[in-house]
Amino acid sequence: MLTISKSVNLTIDYNNPEIIEEKNLIHLKSYVTGKWIEGNGKPLFLFNPVNGEKIAEYFDGGLNIKEIFDYGREVGGVNLRKMTFHERGRMLKALAQYLMSCKDELYPLSFQTGATKIDSWVDIEGGISTLFTYASKGRREIPDGKVWVEGNMEMLSKEGTFIGQHVCVPMMGAALHINAFNFPVWGMLEKLSPTLLAGMPAIVKPAPVSSHLAVRIVELINESGILPEGSVQLILGEPKDLLDYLTNQDVVTFTGSAATGQKLKSHPNIIKNSVRFNLEADSLNAAVLGPDITNEMEEFNLFVKEVVNEMTSKAGQKCTAIRRTIVPKNLLNDVTDAIKERLVKIKIGDPNNNETRMGSLGGKRYVDMLNEKIKQLKESMEVAYEGNSNFEENENAFVNPVLLKCDDPLNTSAPHKIEAFGPVSTIMPYDTIEDAIKTVNLGEGSLVASLYTTDSQIAEQFLLGSGAYHGRINIINKECAKESTGHGSPLPHMTHGGPGRAGGGEELGGIRSVLKYMQRVALQGHPTMLTKVSGQYLKGADYKIDKVHPFQKYFEELEIGETLISPRRTVTEADIVNFAGISGDFFYAHMDDIAAKESMFEKRVAHGYFVLSAAAGLFVHPAKGPVLANYGLENLRFIKPVYIGDSIQAYLTCKRKTYKEKRQHEDTPNGVVEWYVEVKNQESEIVAVYTILTLVERKND
């Protein structure tokens, strides 16, 4: 087990197979084909950006990339596809719980990347929380099977013997995740979550400067024993043939600079095989202070606080950081002064110091790159604030935050073209909201824009004028600020990505991202065949009728397509009058003969909810049995009116079954059964259709 003392020196347990100690260096290895491989060739070193000390080394070379992909496809993919979506969801939950129990040992390693305690919390616990989110959403939003039935059935023929249904199945390849240096934990886990849930194995290539933390995460994943063999591999270094063995069944995701991403995306093998490539690039994100805000309003202070936070968290090394601060011209000086006042108070230094609020960049290389970009920006703008901290002349990577000012943003290209990847932002004024929108759009695509306003019309105008240029828009006022996760926080529930400069890709977005690792197939055929293939009842499939009432069967005993055809019931005027009295619904179409005659119905009709209630009375079994409770009702449609004297009949069909895990030891083991219900009249016309969900006891715990 890797342990860290309070100093930057590491102590290593020699029983650890992939990290060994030699002259106070961690020797990092790749984890591929089920084993740890050291590699060969020239040794490369990792340095602590806080003090310049050498902390780890690895060898860049010696990996058989073709063998790694083959192993992922033939071992990891096969093992994962044997599992159902819900089994993979429970797998993610167990892994999240295990990693959370180990989180404390990850913080010292994170400090060695220059990240503060809060930065590390976002990276480590934010990444683990993403696993939890996908574990939950996968079990709630995807069926418990190996095929995902997507959307509604399509009628492709007059008689309904030939139908269409879109389904999704796991791709047969491996997902190559090329991650950025700034979030080694979150960046890895936010990609692994949907990949593994989809049933696809992953090959992770972390950025070198923070790869010691990525290695430890993979080590913990393997120690847990939770994932099937071959699910996750890790490659260190920069293999020149990394993209040469990709097939049309593989997926590549890349997070980093737009230039590098575009270079990889245009690789001949990716083009030749139409390999899916998701690019999420750094962008010139913006925060806009609405024209309705004054310097006395709470939103003014919230805006200033968020700009400073985005400049200094992760030392500004975030793809979502606020690079352009856009404010009404009359508030330019007030906002500038308020930002400067906060920046002066930011303590920069060693993340091990509890008072530190901004750590270092990822290394000296990034300092040099940042300074070059700042130099270019200064050529067309003035400096509003450049910090006053003096750092010792050694190998540390500390920098001062820099606030630049551009007085004519609509006619100055630099702030909309040049990104300084660090604690740098440019403040710029606008005259009207139309000018603000034009200014924001000059960034040519971003991951996120924030608008601070209390006016919904301004928000709507901003959305319609600028929404096409952003992957996410954050609209903030005092009502939501307390619970807001902030400008720069991608959430697993919402898409993360953006058009244009931001790469044109999408990550996260809840279950949407799982589809990135699956193939959508348009199934066509007879309803009975497609029901059997998909594991979900489709209208028109053959019924299965049993003498035993389905509500008297345990979860395991019910079969997809099993149907109960109820007795008939004739609707009377007394039914309508009594239901009106019980429900309080005296709508004219039910109670007033004259008004109903003049309406679209032409005569009095039964309440829709009476039809629903009466149908339940027709198919529910009164005796105690395995059905524990009504769990819900979905997709209700009233198709035709039911008149006095009509007879109704219910068709109850087992549509889908979902195993439900016990939350407490004493809970009755159960599952959710979805029933497709059609209510028909005496002419066999459908008058109502819906899905009900019941909790049904399982025989076996």
C-alpha cells in the first residue's frame, strides 16, 4: 500500500507489485494484459511542481499496443458483455464505495500535482461521486437486460405484423481514453463510468505529469477485485503507434488542447475506420454580468466571487475556467476593483499549508507556456492586476494571477483567440446585451458561459442569441446561488462539451453518454420475434395466457408477454355521478347533457380517471399475494371517449421486469414489473393505454 508522509517524500510497501522504491523515486508501470509492465527505453521523470523535487520515473516504450487492444476486446469486452446493465451498475456502485474508503491516501498524491485541498476534493471525491451517479442512473433509467430498447415502437405495416424498434447494444471494441493532466482522478472516472456501464472495456492513457495519481487509482481498482478481468488497462508514456490498431468498433475520447485533439482526430487510421472520436478541448469560456445588475445587488458580489474562484481554483488550469469577464460599461471599473480586492487576498503556495488558496501550475513547462500567452495578450491589452507575490527562483511552478483589460472587445481579436491556460482572465465592457452576445460569440465555441441576471427576458435573449455557441449555459441569481455548483463544475447529469473551439464533442449528460459506447440498431420484424430478442414486450406480440392470475405470481415466475384479459364492465350514469361526487370533478362534459351535446364529445362521457380506476378493478386480484404495492403509472393516454352504456375491458401484459436490490437487510426481496395496459370498448377500440409499475416479491433472496 502506498503511503505518504507529511513531507513530499514517499514511503512504499515493497509488496506493492507496480510501484517500487529506489532512491526515493516511485517507479511507475503500465497495467496491461492483466499485469504490470515497466516498459523499456529512456527513463522519464515526474517532478513536484511545488518544489521541483523529482518524485517518480517511468520508461517510455516497450508496450505492445496491438496486444493491449486485442486483450481489451477479447477478454474485457467479453466479460463485461456477459453482465446486464444493472449488474454493471451495481459493479460501479461497489467500486465507488471501495474508492471512497481509500480517498484519504489520494490527497497527498494530489498535493504533489500542485492542487490545493479543495482542488483535490473536486478531483478525487468528484470523480468517485460520478461513479455513484452512473451506478444509480443505470439501474433506474436502463432496463435490466443486455439490450437497451430505445424510444417507441414504430408501426411499419397496416396490420402490425411488421414493426420497427430501435435498440442499442455494446460495441465490440475498446475505448481509448486520453486524459488531461489537471484532473487525473475525475478525468479518468467520468469517462470510465459510462464506458463500463455500456459494457465496453477501457484503455486509459493519463497525462505524464500527474500519472502517479492515475496509477494509484488503477491499482486500487485492481485491489478491489470488483471489475471483471480486462475491464481497465493503463498505458504510460507516448506510444507512437497508439492509434494504429483502432478498428470501427473502438472509441477514442480526448481531453486537452484543441490543437493536439485535432491532430489525433485526423489520424489516417481513425479516418479510414470511421472510429468514433470525442474531443473535449479547452475553450475561451465567458461570464457575463447582466445589464440589469447594479453594484448594490447580491448578484454583483456573486459574479465577482465566481470570477476570482475560476481564476484561482486549480490555478486556472481548467478547461472550463472563465477566460473572458464581460460586464456593462458603466460597471467596468467597479468590477475590476472588486476582483482586484479579492485577488490580493489569495494566498499562493504549498497545498500542504491549510491557508493556501491557490497552488501551482502542473510544472515549469506550463509556466513557460503561460507566460508566452500572457505576453501575446499584453500586446493589445493593458494589465489591470498582476499580483504581488515573489516566488523563489527554483524549479517550482507558482505564478501570480493576472487580470487583463480590453476596452474594445468587438474590435480586438486577441482575447477571443489566445487562451492563457492558468490564472488569467480578461475583463471587457459592453454597451447593450446585443453587444455582450456578440462578444461572447467571438470565442467561436466554448464549454460553458455564465450569465448573472434577474431578468428572464435577458436570459431568454442570451440563450437564443448565444446558445448555439456553448455546451452549457449557467444562469445565476441569488435564488439559486446558494446551491449552484458553480461555473466550472461539470456534473454527471448534464452534458459536458461544446461546439467549435471546444471540440464539438460531448461527455457526461447522464445516460446520454452511455450511448457513445453502444451501437444503435434499427430492428425490424414481427412483434413476437422482436419481443423475444429485445427482452421487452412490444405491442402486437403473441399473448401468453395462464390460468393463474399474474398478481398471484412471484417475480421469477412472471414471463414477458404474459397477459390477463379481464371481464367486461358496462359504464352507467350512476358510475359517472358517483365518481364526480367522490373526486369533486364536475366538469361539464361529464355532468351537463346540454353542454356536452354542444361540445366535441356530442354527449356526456365518463371521466378518464374513472375509466382508469374501473380498469384497475377489472384486473387487480383481491387476495393477498406477491404483489406488494403499486409503484407508479407512466405514459397514460386517453385515446377515445367512453360513453354511458359502453363496456370496457382491460388487457394487462407483463412488459418488462427489473430486479431491485434490497436496501435494508429486513426488506422483502422484490423487483419492479412494468405492465402494459390497454383498455378497450365493446368495439375492440382502444380507449386508454398506459404502463403501470408494481413491486412484486421475489421467491429467492
